[in-house]
Amino acid sequence: MRFVLFKGQSQYGSLRLHVDQLAGALVEQGHEARIVDLLAEDSQARLNDILLDPPDAFIGFSGIGADLVIEEESAYDRLGKAYVSLYVDHPVHLQSRAARPIRKKVSFFLDRSHVQFMTAWPPARGHAHLGFMPPGANELAEAVDLSDEAFARRDIPVLFTGTYRGAPQPVWRAWEDSPARTIVEEVAQRMAADARLPVLDAVKSTLSDLGMELTPQLVQDFAPLMQAPQFFAEAYHRERLLHALGEAGAPLHIWGNGWEPMLERYPSFVYGGVGSFEETLHLLRRVKVVLNINNGFVAGGHERVFTAMCAGAAVFSDNSKFYADAFKEGREIVTFAWPQMAEAPRQLLDLLADEPRLAAIARAGSLKAQAEHRWSERARRLAKTLKQVV
């Protein structure tokens, strides 16, 4: 098959790296994959050339390129081609892209609860295919050494990458007093109390307690309001865990933006710089444990987990239904439950103190991820799905 992949703006270069690695996997499997960098000066000229000789399908992460039009009509509908997107965040954060009407539209989400939301949300109807598929692992070309000796030489005890956004902000409290504001407050509190509660389920239970049913029309009406409690819950749980780790003296090595307040407060936190996803691939070869926080992916998986495993690092993460099904707890991954979050720092420190066990977990996790969670596996699934659509 012939593919064109869109490359656009991305914090730390994450989605740009996804594009490169997925394109490489498609080419290795005999497909043609061309990349259009929408940030390049010649992007419009490249795009015009491609529209004269279109591929079987266009691919854009998190809806990049979904709004491409020809004379006010979807370019994909005009050309009769498929548009595929692999979403790496909750659709409440990307509603305009996720709702874009395209006849041959294929969307994959990294969390089954995100698929549930899309199924219930009327503007998202009309997909040719809507499914669950987390991103694959981003990898260096060089094979990783999984020996105990190589693991012992790793000099970064715990790595965490990402942006520190500060304490969670209940932005709805600045809204005008209304029933909607009251409902959003309750939804946020329920999600803060239960880190594995999807936002749609939180809205449903809140309305049920008020004697209301969550109809398709109410899903559509409430969708623009769901972003606020979703953001709040993501920040709330991340904040709690980071403070608990800092207070316990966990040796956390951090790359990303905005970490000055935490670095001043916790001397065990070591700052490495802003960094990028490409730099992280090299760092991971020096890391013993990668800390993963799912950001509300209650029934899905983060690319960070698979990338860390394929690089030979062990993963310590909050649990999810997906990780419970995909990996053997305590043998291929180590997770903690949010209701017992207070125990997580001790759990991590005990893991670091038992290096033979830690090395065995890293090796087993790496073998599992290399077998099942590489971009090559995702590329095969994507091409198989598209054969039923194009």
C-alpha cells in the first residue's frame, strides 16, 4: 500500500518521532511511505504534488492534517482516500479534530475508555473504523544489551520525562454560577478520588445521582466542559505522586520544562535539561527504572512504557486495565494502585535496592515489548485494517 504521513508541531518532538518510526516500519513491510513535514518551507508544494498522485491513505497523529480541504470539501472525500489518525491524548482535548467528518475515516486511540467516549459522542459518528491501539515503542537502531553486566553499568536510577504544570487548577470555579459548573465540580472530585474513573463514567454517575440520564444529546452538550475536569484529574494525581516521591527522597532524574519549583523543594530530584524524545532514546540506555504516569489513561497504555522496555529499562507505573492484561505484574512490569499511592515511594525504593530482581524485570519486560509492542506490530495492524476500508 501507499501512505503519506503528516509531520507537524509536537512538544519535545514526540509525534514527529512517532511519524519517523511508523514510516520506517511500513517501508520495512514493503509499503511506500512518504512524509510531509507541515513545518517545512516547501510543505505546500510537496503537498500539492502528492494530491496530484495521492496515496491509498494519509496518516496524521492526533488528528494532524484532518482539516485538509480542496475547495471547501474534505480533501480525502474529494480524492476518495482514507484518513487515519492515531490519537495519543484524550479526545476531549482534541474535539475539533476528532469530530472532523471524513467518509473513510479511521481512528485509533491508546485507551479503550477514549474509544468509549468517541462511541457515545454524536459528532464522532461515521467512522469507517474506530478502535483501540496504543503507539509502538520508539527505538534506536542498535540492539540493546540485556545482560546483568550491562544493567549494572546503567547510571541513572530513575528517569521521568515531561512537563511540570504545577498544582491542579479548578478553572471552573471562575465560571458563572450554574448547574453545569456544579456538575463539573462534582465530576472533577470523583475523578480525583478515583484515578481509574473515566470522565464519561464520572459524568454519567454524577447525572444519575441527580436523577438524570446521560443521553447522546447530553454527551454532546457536556463534551466541551469535560476538558476541565480531565485536565484537573491528570494534574492532581501526577502532583500527589511527585510530592510523595520527593518527600521520600527518591532519586528522580528529570528532563522537561517547568521543574524549578520541584527542584528547589526536593534535593533528591536531579535535573538534566529540557531534552527531546530523540535524546531520551539515548538516555534510556543508561536508565534502570522509568517512572510512568498514565495521565488518565485508565484502560490504555503510554508509548513511554513500551519505549522504556525496548531500551532495556524496567518500568514503574500506575496500573491500568491494559497493563494488567498485557504484562505479568512483578515480572515484566511493576505497578502501583492509586488508592495505595502512599506506598508507591517505598515500593520504588525497595525495587531499586534489589538490583538482581530489577534487572530480571527489565529483561523480561524488554523481551515482551520487543515481541508485541514495536511499531512493526502497529504497522501490520494498521495496514490490515486499511485493506478493509480503501
